[in-house]
Amino acid sequence: MEEQEMQLKGKKVTDKFTESVYVLANEPSVALYRLQEHVRRSLPELAQHKADMQRWEEQSQGAIYTVEYACSAVKSLVDSSVYFRSVEGLLKQAISIRDHMNAAAQGHSPEEPPLPSSP
């Protein structure tokens, strides 16, 4: 009977020890320690990702600005087509006047050049 009591007491001791180890392993301070270790390992990589994202955002903003500026320039060219047509008409009149002056200088009189029209 003494051996059975010893086994029973041994079982109780091991059960209590197992329970103590289980409680100790799951204690909140241990969980916080594990969380801290995880953060310490993950933080450098997360910081690098953040820096990469900021750099990509800056590059994207630069590209957006460039595209908007180019669109504005194209729109300005389209809007200035009226002025280009006016300049074209004035150049045609200037060529006609030049031809008339050259012909007059050579002694013949070609037909009169058209009068310049105001735009």
C-alpha cells in the first residue's frame, strides 16, 4: 500500500508541476515577451516597406505632374490653332506682297496683291 500511496503522490506532484508549467507558459507577460520579439523581428522589414512605398508615391506624384503638364501643353496647342491659322494667312499675304515687289523691281506689273485683312 505504501507503493500505491507513493505513486499517487508522485502523480499529484507531476500533475501540479505540469499545471504550473502550463500556467507559466501562458502567462500574459510571456505572451507580451513573444509579441515584443515578433515586433523586433518584423519592424525592420515593415520600415523598409514603408520607405519603399513613400519613394514610389513620390515617383508617382512626379509622373502625374509630368502627365498633367504635358496635357496642359497639348491643350494649349489645340487652343492656339486659331492663332496658327491667322499667322498662316499673314505669311501668305507677305509672300504675295514680296512676289509683287520683286516683279515691280524687275519692271513688270503683276496683278495687285490683296490688301491685308485684320484678324
